[in-house]
Amino acid sequence: MVAPPTFPLGGAVEIRELRRSDRDSFTEVVQGSYGPFERMLGLGAGGANEFAGLFRPGLWFVLQLLRAFGASPIRFFVAVDGPTVVGTTLLLRWPNSGYVLGVGVRPSHRRRGLAGQMIERAETSAERHGREWAVLDVEAENQPAVTLYRARHYEVLHSAVWLRSDAPGSVGAANRPAGLVRAVGKSGRKAATAWCARRVPTSVTEVLPPNPTRLIHLESLGQLPGTVRETWSVGPSDSPLGYLAGYWRGAEMPGLLFLPALDPAITPADLVRLVGEGTEWLLARGSPAVVVAVPDSLASAIPVIEGLGFARQLTTLTMVRRLGTSPAGAAKARAP
């Protein structure tokens, strides 16, 4: 597939760091770029502004201070035409990689190469701070975006299927023997990290190793201000069979569940109990719906989760590029 044509930017458009004065037009671009994935997660519902807290004086000051010392965990880049933001992208700094997300361009400024140039700015920032890889996630159905990323030498690392239930009450009511499923808590996350790391494909851990705050990198897509997290294990305490991470993001937002790793010995009944525990926890907090993310290495779990009443919504591709390699000259994208 041939990459879409790009056009040089006009002199009035520049790419720079986000400023507080950009708040309104930044928010417009971000919300205007929401697609099926964001809607599935409940972002932008009712005109909600998930980035409103970013511009509060206290948090803004902290982020700018961290940036001045080169220690900011997140960077915001924008393309501006005069005083107006016309494109956005974010960069999260992870141990081995820079995670690029939030790429969006106003309709009036599309097909001019802005998305690629903003991604390049994020990649450059990650490389300057010693990251070896650039990582991003994209809906498999979003072929224009996939084409752009392949043209920049991104390759698919793995995929994830996202399932949703808008009536999760029966899932939470699943019978679970006492003690078989237990909350891990902060004290158990280090052990959970080590357990998951041994069961995730090495091709993934090389780029995205689990850690005590994120057993699977997809968890970052569910972290919003005020999010409450819990982690559970299933099976004997000395030899667990699987882990599940849950995120409650407010009573009006779907709750999120992430399966980072499972032992081959886990049974469908064990998986039902694990997902049921996470669903019940979200329901008790008021979540109106529940979304579950399952990586392709655990695809055998999908029919079990579907049997609980969850329906497939879409598939996302995790794509990676080793930094320090030039994407120049890639006129054609690789075939999917």
C-alpha cells in the first residue's frame, strides 16, 4: 500500500512544546481526534475534558519544573498555525522506550505531513533521553494511520483485542471459591511483575518490560486523574495462575480490565473467577460498563470472556521502531 502524499508546511506552522495559552485549541484538537477506540473507553463523553487538570497552575508548574531538569515523564508537542493549535502528540518516557500517543490533526490541516513531523519530534525527544525504541498503538482498522507508521519503519510487535460489556452485572455475580482470587495490593506488585515478565514473549519484554506500576503497557491508556487501581491473582498464593489489573475512572466511565499474563495451566473456570472478581470490584464502585483488553499471546482467553457476555469491539496494534534508524526513502508501506 502506498503511503498518502504529504505536502510541505507553510511558514506559519511550527511544532513546539505545549503552552498554557494553548489550552482551548489544544482541547479542541484532542477531542476532535477521538475515534472508535476513545469512544469505547468513554473519553469525551458529554463534552468531558480529560486534560483539564493539566492546565491547573499547581500541576502545570510541577511539569514545567520537571521538564527544566530533564525529568518530566510526559511531554506535549503541538503544531501551531499562528496562535491556534492544529496538531497534537504526547510522549511518555518509559525505561526502554518512548510511547507516542494522542496524535491528532485538525481536518483543515491534514495531508500536509503534520502527523509525521510531530511523531518525529517525539521520537527525537525519546532518543535524546536514551530510549532505544519508539512505541505507539493504533486501531488495526485505521489503515491511513497504519500506513503512515509503516512508512516510518514501525513494525507490529503484538496486537490486543478489546471487549466490552454494557450489562456486566451477571459477570460480577459469578461464583468464586473463597481465597482462590485475591487482591495483590502494592506489597505484591513486585512479585507480580517478576511473574508476568517470565510469561510475556521476550520480543515484547525487550521493548516493554512489566513493572510494579504497569504489568502491561496498555494500562497507560486507562490512566486518568483520579483513577483507582487494583490487581488480582488467581490460584494458590505460592503458584498463581494469572494476574488481572483493574482501573476505575469514575462512575460515568467504563471500568477497565487488563490481562497481562496467564499460566498455561489456568482453566476456563479460573479465568471466569478472575475476570468476575475484577468486574465485581468495578461494579461496586459504580462503573456502568466494563472493557477488557487481551493481548494476542492470550487469545485463547477470548472465547471464555465472550462467554461471560463481553463483545469484541476492535483490535489495536502495538507498533515499534528502533530509534537511530532513518525512515527516509520508505515510499511504500509494508504489507500488513
